[in-house]
Amino acid sequence: MTEWKRKLAETGVPPESVGWAAFERTHSRQSEGSDEREWINSRAHTVAENYTKLSQERDSQRETDPSSSVCDNDSLFIQAAGGFDKKGRVFGYGAAASRLKPTKRSSSDIEDVSADEMKKMKALTAQMTQEQERMLEEQEKMRQMMIQE
């Protein structure tokens, strides 16, 4: 059993639900003579700071705009840890990262787009199409003028 799995087992957190709590438990230790915990290395400290900052930003975004689409905790942690490496791993997630790796989504998979955003995109597309048609007509007129000269 690896050190990570041993520490994870001690936390009582099942491996399939790895997250911030497990990272905090497996990447920090009790300070001697204190109730506070310290990070095991500078990378763990940096990830913790990034996660805390991203989490606070997400929470403040939820307060200002409850309808906004926000990241789940796993996505925040992956972002805080610097994303997936070349082998598909995330610092602090161990082997559990493979279940989090994003799959390729088809262009028809648009559940993340709200109805309001979709309306705005359609309106913008229509506006751009009209502008393109106008420019093509103008270009054709200029071409005809050049031919006549």
C-alpha cells in the first residue's frame, strides 16, 4: 500500500470521493506543539493557497450572480493544482485523477449554455450574418465598378 493510500485510508475518505478534505489530510501534518497543521512542501502550500483563492472567488460569484455557472470542487482543485500532467495525473489526487479526466464532448453537448446565453449567441450570429451579406454586396458593387472602368 502506498503512503498516499495509507493516509487516505486513515482519513476514512473513500478513494472515489477524493477531494479537498483528502488533500488537506494527506498533504499536511500536525505542527509540533501546536493545533495547527502545516503543508508538507511548498507545492502543497501553493495548491492550498490557489484552491482557497479560487473557492473564495467562486463563492463571491455565487453571491453576486446565483444563476452563473460555477465550477464544482473537483474542477476547482484541478485548476488549483495546475491541471492534468502529460500522464493524466493531478497533484494530490493520486490514481483517482483518472476518473476526473475530461472526456471529449461533442459539439451538440451544450447543457452548460443557459437559454439566455443561447439567445444572445443566436442574435449575435444573425447580426454578423447580416453584416457579412452587406459587405459582400458592397464588394460586388465595387467589383462591377472596376470592370466598367
